Amino acid sequence: MEPVYGAIALLVLIAIFSGIRILQEFQRGVVFRLGNCLKDQKGPGPTLIIPFGIDRMVKVDLRVVTYDVPAQDVITRDNVSVKVNAVVYFQVVDARRAILEVSDYLYATAQLAQTTLRSVCGQEELDSLLTERERLNSTIQEILDRHTDPWGVKVNLVEVKQIDLPHEMQRAMAKQAEAERERRAKVIHAQGEEQAAEKLAEAARVMEKHPVTVQLRYLQTLSEIATENNSTVVFPLPLEWFTAFVNKGISPPK
């Protein structure tokens, strides 16, 4: 009888060891018993299931998945053809639903990300597509999260990576940017001329009230001329000299 008991004990040990499953910290196990899914998720750590085909465990990774959406051909609302690619960060938050509600949650989420990216970008004009990245990211993330929630998948973040424009459009935008810079330069120059004219008008009013400032300005101009290497400097006579001679009837000196 002892050999029989020993054989039974050996079979029991084999059954126990064959039913042990080790789940990592980032894993959860969904157990199917005779085809029926158990409500409780297993893990992490060692988990015991019934072997010999009675129980079957499916392991689900709960870590964040980074999916690089391939470049999608998009026609914007203003009929410009562009290529847009993005990156999507998502993870499983309910392992049971991720197995029961969809056959392959990774493939399903990837396909949904591609179609959503084309749909959202196709409703935008080119200018908003280039300048309103944050709003586009938020819109795509909300749509994806709403559709993947029944699968037990949470979309954490969506980032539009790159928008490729046709070469013709790039040249047109470069010309537009150059024209905008020229316009700003002309506006700044005109504002400078306006401010300079205002200052000159103010200086003229001051000189009108204080005629001596004209002589001071005249002397300053002579000083500036003297700094240059000119061989001849002509000093015109002040008009007041002629006025004095005319009033007295005396001819000016020759």
C-alpha cells in the first residue's frame, strides 16, 4: 500500500506545482474555469489554479503602452493635404473587461487611434492644425478614452508629433512669413518717423519761445562739423547784424 500512497502523493504534488502561476507586480490574471470567466482577478504574486485543462489563465499587462501612430494622410477643411502622426499613451485598468469585451485590445486601440486622428484633423483648418496642438491633443484623447472605456482601457495622453506639409505649401508659407516681417518693419519705421516728427515739432515750439536756443544749436552744429576733416568752414553772419544796419541806414561792412 505504501507505493500506492506514495504515487498518490506524487500526483498531488505534481498537480499543485502545475497549477501554480507567478504574476508580476504589473500583471493581472483572468481565469476561465470550464469556459466561464471568474469575477475576481488574480495577482500579483503566486496564484493557484486547477490544472489539467479545468482552469485557464490569461495574463494582462497593466503598464502604460506607447503606441506611435503612423503618418496619416489628412485633407484639412480648407482642402490642404498633409501627413499627421501622433503618439498615444494608454493602459489597461480592468483586465477582465480587456479580455472579455474585445478580442485584441492593443490592435483595437491602435486602429481607433488612427481613424480618430484622421477624423479630428480633417475637421480643422491648416492654421488651427499648426497653432492649436494642445486643443487637438485634448480632443483626440477625450474621444479615444470615451470609446476605449468599455474595454477597460484608459487613454492617458495623446500628442501630435509632426505635421508634414507639401513643398508648395511650405514655400507659400515662407513667402507669407516674409511678407509679414516686411509689413512689421514698415510699420515700425513709420512709427519711428511719426515720433521723430513729434519731437521736432516740440523742439521748434521751444526754439520759437527762446530764440537763443537757435544760436546754441548753431554752435553745436559748428562743433560737429569741426570734428570732421573739412578744410574750409563757412561762417554765415547772423541776420540780426543786417537788421541793425538797416534800421540805422548804415551799409553793412564789406
